[in-house]
Amino acid sequence: MASKRRPTGTPANLSAPASASASASRSKAEERRTKRLAAAEQARRELAARQRRSRLMGVGAIIAAVVVVLAIVVAVGLMHNQEGAKTTAASDDVISGVTSIPAETFDKVGAGSIKTLPNPITADPLTANGKPRIVYVGAEYCPFCAAERWSLVAALGRFGSFSGLGQTASTPKDVFPDTPTLSFHGSSYTSDYISFTGYETQDTNGNPLDTLSADDEALFEKYNAPPYVGTSDTAGSIPFIAMFGSYASQGASYSPDLFKGKTHAEVAEAMQDPSTDIAKNVDAMANFFSAIICKATDGQPGNVCTSSGVQAAAAKLPTS
């Protein structure tokens, strides 16, 4: 087969180089096209991967949010369903430990460092059966009531005796949860010197207990507010103690944190030891309560009212 004839005047040696150059250009163009396609494919893959991660993160965030919400719901449910301590009869050891504190312990503690004291008031004399009377209003769920009861029982134990005292703890749902304490609900008090009425209006779980008499309700409403105690924001707060028409107090005299992690027996034991923080606060406040009682009993009984601990507290009592 004959070769095709070239045009006249075209040098035969120029035909091969031109063909090679064109082929090289096509190869480079193809290479660039391949690179562009590869880069585009890589970008597409990276975009798809980012989109998958974004979807997964979104789903993860939703799952995390649901978990958090469920945890909150469960925690709140557990908190609301958590029952407080059941009130039982106070053990003999606890009652004895609180109401039979040695005079030497009271005297060593003295006035302690108590800053929150009952306020002097001018009111009609508070009496019952011819005796000067104390009225306490609190509730078993209340951590501040839980703290103050220890001092009040210790003081009253110097002038008479209790029967039917209970022991319980404040609610686990409030500040200072599960503060160990005693309870006046169902108890009675006997004394040759004074009369005492203790109301616990609700139990540890908020159920109703004692109802104030009409006269004591009026007493509570009138004197548990300024100018007698507290501020307008704290009017009606508990614990509230009215003493003989001459003193009234609202709230706790020291922090319930003193009793954190303690059993009733451990509190009673600590009250016997004047070196403990519990004795320095609880027993000192008992001296202040005793000093107020001694004012109402004209200094009787003498062994209590003339003791150095009560005298130290009496010297620091506010007067009207």
C-alpha cells in the first residue's frame, strides 16, 4: 500500500516533532483534568464526611440533652419521694445525757460565744396554772428548730422533767438535711417552777401534727414579728419561743451544721464535754435560757440560778 503523498514544499523532517508536541500537550491536559477530578472527588468525600459528623454530633447532642433532662427528672423525683426520719421515742441514754449535764460543764461553758439571743419584750404575763409559762412553736422538718431544741430541753431539764420526748431528724430536702434532734410532739413537762407547752406543727415529711390553741395562735401571730423579733421578711418563722411575756426568740442561736453527721447519742455525749463545739454552743444557750427562767422564778432553784454559768449568761442578757 503506497504512502500518502505530502504537500509540495513541506520538509519531511518537520512532520514527526509536531506530532510529538501535540501528544504531549494532550497528555498534560489529561493529567490536569485527572487531578481536577481527583481533587473534586476528595472535596466531595470530605464534605460528605463533615455532613455525617455534623449529623452524628446533632444526634449526640439531642441524646445528651435527653439524658440530662432524664437525670434531672429522676433526681427531682428521688428528692421529692425521699422520706424523712421516722420519729421514735427518745432513748433513756439520750434524755439522760441532755437533761443531766453536770453543773461543772455548764459553768465551764458559761456564756460561750452566743451572739443571737432572745429579745426582751413587754407583753402581758404568760402563765398557766399560776406558774410562769414558756410556749415553743416549731416543726419536726425544720433544721433550725432541730438545733434549738437541744438547748431548750437542756435548760428545762434543770427546772423539771419530761416524759414522752421523741427523737427524729429534720427533713432531708432542706438545708442542713437530717439534723438529729428531739421532738416535743406527744411529750409532757412537769415542774414546780414553770409551765411549758411545746408545739410541733408538722412532722419531718410535712404532715400536720399539733394545732395551736386560739390564744397561743394569737400569741404567735403578734409576737413573732417586728418590733418584737426578726424582720418583716422573717415574720412567722420558726422556731419561735415566747418566755413569760418578757422574752421572745425566733430562729436558731447557732448553726445546725454543728450536728452534721452526728447521732442523737453522740450529740448528748458531746453536750457533757465542755471542750466540744457542741457544748460551747448548745450548753451556753441553755445557760441563757436558764437565766431567763431564773428571772421568772425569782432565782429558784438556787443551785441553778446562782451557778457561775447562769450568772455569766445573765450578765450578757439584753434588757429592755
